[in-house]
Amino acid sequence: LAVSCEAAPPAGPLPVQPRDDAGIWGRDHIEIFLNPCPDKEDYYHLVVDRAGNVLDSWRTALDVPGSKLAWNGDWEVRVIQIERGWTAEVRLPFSAFQIKGVKPGDLWRFKLGRDGGGNGMRMWPPNPTDSAHSRIADGALYFVTQNLLVNGDFETGTVVRGVPRPWEAVLTTDEAKNAPQGTVETIQGGLPPGGRVLRLTKLDSRSPWSPIVNNGYRLEAGGT
């Protein structure tokens, strides 16, 4: 897992603290929430600060907001300072969570947050609650070898305004005074030979328009 933390406050000394030191909460840090068993309330909480210090705990539904800090998982982190902040790369072996491995269709609960960066707690996915620990705020970490998007390879679906459904292309915006910002078309040339591909031509490479979106997906444990 790689995280880039930009717009950081001015960098001060980087104190090295023992594992699970409570001082980590007062520094710029990221928090990782993982649950390999989405039907259970237990979850792992991993914290990394700008100095590379870590705190990890195993939490249960009956234990929140307390934590079992005695759990020290076998995971690794590397932190480097960059001009505008810092980045962290975290290696999370399955064995650290008592998991032998994963197979296509496995689904974990997951979320990622950053705090102490000067903008309050920021989370992915966006958190509609007042607690970073709320299960309502969990996202999904889906292990799969298949393409989860409906018509993800563009091979089926009626072509409407250049794209096969359920894909859609947004070719303009009010900011551009509704002038077209590109073109999109479905053509032959995919793999295997004869398959479809989607070709987008943008009039300005710097413009965020035109996005191509797909609102059709299947996301469930064991799904394909």
C-alpha cells in the first residue's frame, strides 16, 4: 500500500518512538483499517506517522474504543520525506492477519485515513459519520482476477453517443461553456483480434474533461 501525504505542515524533528507509543496521535499520520472477515466486527488498526513510527492494534466490537495493543503484526513500513510532505509504503503480508492467502471473490473491509496534516481527518472512502472507526464508513478491498465492471471490455452493449452501455462519456462542462472537449468512439481493434476498444481524443491534454465512467459493477463476496 503506497500513500502520498502532501500539503504537510512544516517538518520539525522526527522523533523515533517505541512501538505503540501514544505520542503518535499528535503527529502527522495515516491510519489503516482492515478486516479480512467482513461478516465479523473484529478488525485491525495500523498507524504510521511521518517519522515511520508505528502503532498497531486488534479491535473487537466489545472493545471499541479500547484496543488490544499487545497484538504486534509482522508488517513493514518505509517512510521518506518529499518536498511537499511525505510518503509511506506499507507491506502487509497475509500471514500478519492469520490469513494463508486469498482467492478471487474474497472481500475485506478496508478504509484509509490521514490526520495531523492540517486539514483534519481525511478518509477514503469519505466518512459520513463522526468516528473513523464506524463500520458504516468501511470501503471494500476486493480480491479478484475478473473485471468487475459490467461490460468492462466494451464487447457488448448498444453504442450510444460513441460508447457502449453502461459506459458514458462526459464530453463537455459548464466551465468550457458547453463546448465539446473531445470525441469518443467504439471501434474494432481490441484483443482478441476483432474485439472492441474505446478511443478517446481530447482537444486539450491538460483538461480533466472528458471523463468516461461506468456505473455498473458487481461487488459481493464470491462475485465475479
